[in-house]
Amino acid sequence: MKKIDVIIALTKDGGYNVYCEKEMFSGMGDTVESAKADMIDQISFFKETAIEDGYEYPAFLDDEYEFVYKTDIASVDEN
């Protein structure tokens, strides 16, 4: 199973941003959980749109994958 490293960062306005270190996906929200859910929704939307439009997408999206979340301590210290 592919493991995808995801950074959790606090934004200047008090929200949260989550983004993959080596993949192109991210999400935003008022809470960590809503930011994670946004990223998952964005991944689903990306894959569905790619399939509908006939574009290639990362092959791992057809298999099982797991997110490994890490906190960006520097963003917490800055706020």
C-alpha cells in the first residue's frame, strides 16, 4: 500500500492547510479534519474529472493508499 506524506499547517488566518509532500493534492479548512476531508474530496474530484475527460492520473489512485500526517511545527510557531 502506498503511503503518502501529508503536512498539516496552520494558516495566518487561523485555518488549516494540508498538502502532500510529493503529490499534487491539498486541502483547506477551518479545522484539521475539515482540511483533510477537503483534500480527499479534491482527490476524488480530480480522478473523476480525469476519467470523464480521458486524461491520465496517478496510478496509485486506483489502488489502496494511506496518508501519513505530519505537523508543520514552524507554521504553528509563526502564528
